[in-house]
Amino acid sequence: MSMVKKIIGLCCVVLGMGATALLAQSQLPDEVRQELQRLPKREQPAYLIDLMWGNTSDRATAIFYASTADKIARQVGDPRLRAYTLQKLGAIYNFYDEPDVALTYLRQALEITRKYPEDYETTIKLFNEIASANELLGEYDKAILSYQQCYKAAQRNHDSTTMALALSHMGFVYQQQKKYEPAQKRFFEALSLLEAKKDSIGISNILNNIGTILLEQQQSVPAIRHFERSLSIQQKLGNPDEVAQSLHNIGVAYLQMDSTVKARYYLDQADVIRDKLGDKKGLAETWNALGDSYMKEERYDEALTHYRYALSAQTVCCNDTSAKVMYDLGRVYYHLEDYELAIENLELALKLSHKSKAEEDQANAFKLNSYELLSQIYYELGDFQKAYYYFKLFAGLNVTLSQEESAKRIAELQMRYEDEFDKRALEQKEQEMYKEKLEKNILILALAVVGVALLLTLIVMLLIYRQTKIKQKINEKLAMQNKVINTQNRQLHKINMSLEEAKIQAEAASVAKSNFLATMSHEIRTPMNGIIGMTSLLLDTNLSDKQRDYVQKISTSSTNLLTILNDILDYSRVEAGKLELEIKSLKLVQLLDEVIVLFTKTAQEKGLKLDYTISPNVPEYIYGDPTRLRQVLVNLVNNALKFTQKGFIHVDVHLREGYKPPFEHKDSIELEFAVRDTGIGIPEDKIQRIFDSFQQVDSSVSRKFGGVGLGLAITKRLLQLMKGGIKVESEVGKGSCFTFTITARVDKEAEKQRENGQVLPSAAFNHTLGEKFPLKILVAEDNLINQTVIEGILQKMGFDIALADNGQEAVDLLETEWFDLIFMDIQMPEMDGIAATRHIIQKFGKAHKPVIIAMTANAMMGVREQYLNEGMDDYISKPFKLQDLEKAIVRWGNRILKKKLNQA
């Protein structure tokens, strides 16, 4: 009997649905019915779909038009028309956030369309709609699969625009999952397609997407670079709304870097443009960011003003408010100590965050911050019950989001709140008990006064005795507390003594480290100066081509050995953040030749092919730091040689952005260097750590390859100074490719001379320098080889010089003979260079003494300033370059001759 009832009920439901459909058709407006009668049957679905999109504000009406269109398509019997109406049904259900229903219709449409591969446009729309439905359901892998199918269909039809759009969608899906590496890869692939089509608007949008991903990863500098490219494109296109968005993005990136002044510079520009456009939504966004910048500077009044502007604009444009604005208002009121308004706005932020289902992570962040701040406010107000209530909410949510990281902090806060809460409850209980006892005593006293006057004295004595006992207990309690406090003070004193001792030991270790580096620098640089100096003298003699080639290689190897020494000294500068670049003109081909020559013999011995290529559009001369660029290339090529047993090492140089000469209108260019090898490769889980200091892929004691793991760490820091970066792609057993970029300026004058066939000057002895500057020169140097080097170089320049073996001898020579210029070594026997300089200043005075140039192997940080403070005029480090020596003589020679002319 029950089964019969179920069947009858099911039939009623079906009949009811049919009756509802018939009723719905009869409810078509007259003008719609008349238009349908006028149109051919095949054109009626398209007309109804147009009505569907025109009535999206009324869900029932829009879906009714879509369903009616689908019914007519079924009556017509054309499968492709039916696929069209099913796709529109799926699209409208997606529009109303009903992806389950949407997928039912979309899959039916896709089954039909598979039989008609020529219907490309409907196929693309179906793949996109199915992917969107899966995104709404959180089925990200299925969404990616649909976008990939869309991409392949577009690829078969050579539709690069749709291919780029599909890649962009995939990037967004990966970004939602915080899978930033595949997201960036898809965006860059889309960017390449759009650049090939020269689609400026598409390029700009992709650049903004890449910048947003970089911001989420706290990579502000590269994010700014992409936002600036987008800004440049939109400025050329004349799109003020997009220009404003790019300016806003750049401001937010600088805000992430805590560079508030620069952030406001860009945000203010975005503010002006959006105000002219009347873009209230954009203004709310920009004003909120401006408020954040003032909050970082603790300028709470200005922050409050901009947050209020943002709230007002948001209410006008969206008829709604966001959780972020209300949280920001609560936060600024808290800092202004207006706790009532702070609580009101934070509680409203919590209500709004519960509504934000689409942005669940962001909503959880606002909940977490609001709970924590409300707990802090109530704690400061002394309302421990509410403080603990909000703290428990904060702790529960925080454990869900990051349990391991915050467990310790939660335990500490929970203990503090529970102690305070228990203490408050105990105090309240004691007060109530004391109040009850006091009332009882008063009642007893009143009865005694009324009833028995004779017992008054006794009662008073009893009360006095009781109060005395209470006072004694209080005093004992205070004494105990003082004892605890004294114990804690002694413990704190011991801790402070330990910290002071640790500080002294750390400072002593730092001094010992600096002294060791200074001593090693001096001891190694002194013989290095002899090698490099003698090589320079030998190059200025008559040599055969083969001999000159050998000497050139000795010179290059010596220079690179000096670079390796500088690596060790640079590490302390890198760690201290005080390393500065020396920017000057350099020839890329010459620099690469020097690097390749350095490793040619090693490569030949291992049977490896070692070469390089430079793209034709790369300028030959640029402004940069040749020492640091060579240092980076030497590190990477040396690593490649170390880990490659067969195959090749190849260095490729090209312009990253594809610019072509001439470069007259380019302020800067971005060069990309790729060092590829066919070595052992790097495991994927070890790639991130190779750029850390003293880290290698194989850190075991018995590892096959040597090294301290310092080169790549310094390389990464140097490239950051050159406004670039480095990345690595590797596959175990097949090889690695280290790719790095630098930002440089083109030496336009040198490029122009090269194009006109002029030969640029090279380093050589200036044999006429002594005739131009007839100076009397004294060299104070205790090392015999270095005496020979400096004497030979200065004589080739045309100078007659005097030599002193130590500082005392230099002072004695000045007693009998005047010298215009003194090259003073620092570490010498009998009297060092600093002591000798003090004697000379004491005898002649600072204004009338000879020019004294420190020439020392000590190249540590701060030595130049130390020598100048002692009264020396200039500083040259050993080993010195001919150009540095010549520049010093020319600079001070002009001043000395001018001074002599004025005295005459």
C-alpha cells in the first residue's frame, strides 16, 4: 500500500512540473509572444537568450527565458542549436552561483558538440563555463583540465588570443591555491603569446597579474618592475582608469616594502585620476591604502581621515562596506585610545567577515586580527571576562590556521589570561567575604551597644585585636612578596651580567675577525702587488706574440686571484650591508674573453667545450661594475666546470626585453646571462638552499666536490645590488642552467665611437706624464719587490723618484730635500706610515705639507676614512691598477702645480 502511495505521489510531482511549465509559457508577455510568432522557429532561441541576459536582476524570469529557448531548440531538432541553448542554461546558473545545476546542462551540451568539431566557438565557451563551475565548487584540478582542453582546441585553430586567455585563467586558478610557481609560468606563457600579437591591453593585464602574484610572495621589487611596464603601456594607450590602477599597484608594492613616502607618491597620483573619473570604488581602494601608509608611520589622525574617506566612497559606490575598512577604523581608534568606537567598528568587521564566503582566507585573517585586538582592548579596560572570551575565539581560529607556529604563544597568553581571571575572581570573592564579615560585626556591635553598654569596651578591644591580627597577616604577606621580588631582582641581575658578558665576547670576536681579515689581506696583497706590477712592466717591453699572450694570461689570472681574495673580504661587507658598486664603462666581449681564458685550460683537460655567445642586439659597451660582474660569471662558470664531467659549458648573453639598437632613447636595459652545463644536476629539494651562505647540495664530510658554499650566496647579493636576480633550472643527470639578470645603462658615447670606426683607448703606460707634471716624488716602501715595481712604473711614466725603506727614513729625507708627493706604505719597520704622517704634519702643518697618498695592502672597510682622518690626502689599495695610479698623479699634480703658480 505504501509503495502505491509513493508511485502516485511521484506521478503528481511530474504532472505538477509539466503543469508549471505550461503555465509559465502561458505567462509570456504579449509583446514577447508576438515577436516569437513573427520570427522563424530557428531564430526564436537566440531572441529568448537575449531576453535572458537583459533580465539577470530577476532570477526566475531569466531562467524561464533560458528554459523556454531550450524547449524550442528541442522542438526544432537541430543538435547544434540544442547545444547552444544548453550552454546558455549552464552560463545563467553559473551567473547565479549554482554550479551543480550548471554542470548538468554544460556536460549535455559538450556531449553534443563533440560530434561537431567544426563548431569551435561553442566548444570554447563550454570549456570555459565548465571550468568556471568547477572553480565555484572548489574543484580546481577539474577546472585546470577544462582550461587545458580549451587551450588545445584554440591551439588546433591557431587562435593565440584564446590560448593566452586560457593560460591566464589557469594562472588565476593556481593563484587561488597559492601555487605561485605554476601560476607565474602560465602568466608568462600568456605574456609571450600576447607580445607576439602586440596586444598591448592584454600584455598590460598579464603584467598586472604577475605583479599581484609577486606581491603575495612578498617580492616587492620585481612586482614594481611589472607594474611599471603595465603603467607605461596604459599611458601610451591613454586609458586613465588602467593608468590609475597601475599607479595604485605600484604604491601598494612600495607600501609592502615600508617605503611609505614613495607609496604615497604613486597613490596620490592614482587618487587624482580616479577623482576626475568619479571612480568611487577605485577611490575607496586608494584611500584605504593611503590610510595604511599613515598607520605604518603612526600618524593616526591622517590615517583616520583616509579610512573615513574610503568608508564614505565604498558606501556610495557599492551600497555596502568591507570588513577591512571597519577593521582598519577599529585599529586606528584603538591607537587613539577611543576604545568605545574601536570596539564598535571591530564587532562590525566581524559581522561583515562572516558574509565574505568568496574570500574565505581573507575573511579568516580579519576575524583573527579582530579577535586579538578586541581581547587586547578588553584586557586594558580590565574586563577580563570579555578579554578571555575573545582570546579563546582568537586561539581557536589561530590553531586552525597555523597550529605549530602559534602553539607556544597561545599557551603563554592563555596562562596570562587565566591567571588574571582567577586573580580577579579571588579578589572579588575576598571583598564579598570581607563585606559580609564587616556587616556581621556592625550588627553585633549595634546589638551590643543597644543591649549591653558594659560590654562596649570589651568589644572595642576585641575589634582592635582582630584588626591587629589582620594587619600582621597583611604585613607578613607583604614581607613574603618583597622576598619574592628581591629573589627575582637577583635573578634579573644575573641575567643582565650574563648578557653583558656575552656582548663583550661577541664584540671581542668581531674585533678578532676584523684584525685577522686585515692581516691576511695585507700579507696576501703585498706579494700580489709585486706580481701584478711586474706583469705590467713586462707587458711594456718588447715581447713576442706568444710571450705577450702568456704574460696577458698571467695578468688576467692575477687579477682574478685578486678577485677571489676580494670575495673573502667582500663577505663581511655583504653581511654588513655596506658593499657598494663601482660603476664605469666596460666592454662585454673583453670581460667574457677574460672569464673564458681563465678556465680554458681546465675545460680542455676535462674534454669539455667552453664558449659563449652574445646576441647581435646587445650593446658592446655598458656602464656597470666590471669587477662584480666578472666575479658573478667566474663563480658560475667555475661551479659548472666543477660539476661537469662531459659535454659543454655555454654562456649566453641577450637583452631580456628584446630591444634593438640604436639605444639613444633608452635610459636603462635589462641584460640576461644564462650559464648552461651538462653536469650532474641539482635535486629539486636542494635548489632553494644553494644560495644560502656556507651551504652546498652535498653537505656530508665525504662529499666529492670541494668548496665552502660562499660563492652563490655572494653572487645573489651582488645581483640584488645590480637591480637583478638569479634563478636556476636543473634536472639530475642532465645538467643545470643558472640565469641571472642585471640592470645597466648603455655607454652611448662609446657605442657611437665604435659605430664610427674609432678605436677606444686601452690601459697602457703614459710615458709623457712626468713632462706634464714635473713633480718630485718620494716612495716610502719596505718591501723590495714592491719598491722595484713602483720605481719601474713611475720611471716609465717619466718621473725621477727617491726611495725610503721605512717611515723614519722618509721623515729624515724631508729634513734635507723637499718632495711634492709622497706614496706612503702603512705597515713598515721602525716607524709606520701613520706615525710618519703625524711627524710630517707636526713639522710642516696640514696646509704646507707634501701631498701624502696611502698605498697599502689593507683593503678592509673603513681604512680609507681612517687614513684620511690621520691627515693623509688620498688612498690607493695594493695591488694597484695603472689607471688608479695615473688618476691620482693627474688629480693631485694639477693641484700642486696650481698651488706653486699662486705662490709664485
